[in-house]
Amino acid sequence: MNPKPRNFHSSEGWTNGRKVSEIYKTLEEGIVKNGMASFNYVPPADRFALAHLVRTFMQNPPVDSNDDLMALEAAYQLSKGSSTAGTIPVKKATQLLLAENGAAKERFGSSRVPVVSKRDEPGASILRGVATNERRALYCLVVNPLPARNVEEFVKTLCSEPQSMGLSGGLAQLTSEEWSALYQFVERLKAELGPEGRGRG
């Protein structure tokens, strides 16, 4: 590991000290200068358990005084309990990600997404050349497009986040003529699909 973890058996070099209250402070705040992240997302009871575990490696660990514990309470308001805002259980997060991924696959696989693989227009070949995911690109450009009233806005929109739209960095290599051909091709596809086939969602 880099940086190398400390030797819990040694009594030397503890930044905040070896008492339970001092180890708790380390877990709460981390040690920036040593590259140790804060563990303040771990519930307080678990941080206390970690502090006690670390102390099992020590010879004659120092004991907290009543003042030490009162200072810890004053610093972190532990008796009030705690909650971490904006977090959900891992299982729920996994379910949400899987659901979102399935919805994305359904959208990008929608029958509304036009097929351009057999079209021989210049814009079609340009799109095929810069698409990393053709169905996603077509969904983002044609079915559920961001507004672009002219070629300049079109270029700006596509170059802002190409990967999220299924496009490659090869966009940067397009000439102004190729951009124009791509824009006209996308506009034709949008017209063919019609407003009933498009929309946000």
C-alpha cells in the first residue's frame, strides 16, 4: 500500500494519539498530510468498534479520561445520533443502476431509432465513422435530440459530451463540410421520424 500503513504495535508516531477518542478523531477527519481518507461515512458505533480493534494490537494502550470523552462528545455531538445525507444501501443502489441500464437499453433499442447502416448518404457514412454506439447516437441525435437550430449549435452540442451520446473523439477531426453534411443528415432523419416519433423520453 502507498502510503504504507502504520505499525499498530508501535507506540510512536500516532498523529492524533492512541486513545479511543483520538483514534475516533482520526477516523472522523482522516489525516490529509498522510493521504488517509476520512471514514466519516461509517456509522459512529462501527468507528468506535474499529478504534477498539486497533487498540488490541497495542501494548498497554492509554485510557481515555472523562474529559477526553466529553471533548469527543462536544466535537462530534455523538449523543444526538447521526445520519449521512444522500446515501442509500448498496443493494438498493445496485437495483436502481440495473433498472436504469435496462431502461437505457430499451430506449436505445426502441423501434423509433432509425437504421442508417444501409444508407449511402454522406452524412450516414460520417455518422458511422464517429459513432462508438450507433443506436445510442441515433437516439440522442434523432429520437430525443437536444435543440440545435444551426450547424454551429449542433457542433457545440455534440462536442460537449460526445461519449455520453455514443460518439467518439473523432468528431474533432471533422471538416466544416463534414459537419454540415452530418447536420443535414440528422435533420432529414428527424423530419422522416416526425414529431410523433420524437420527444424527451
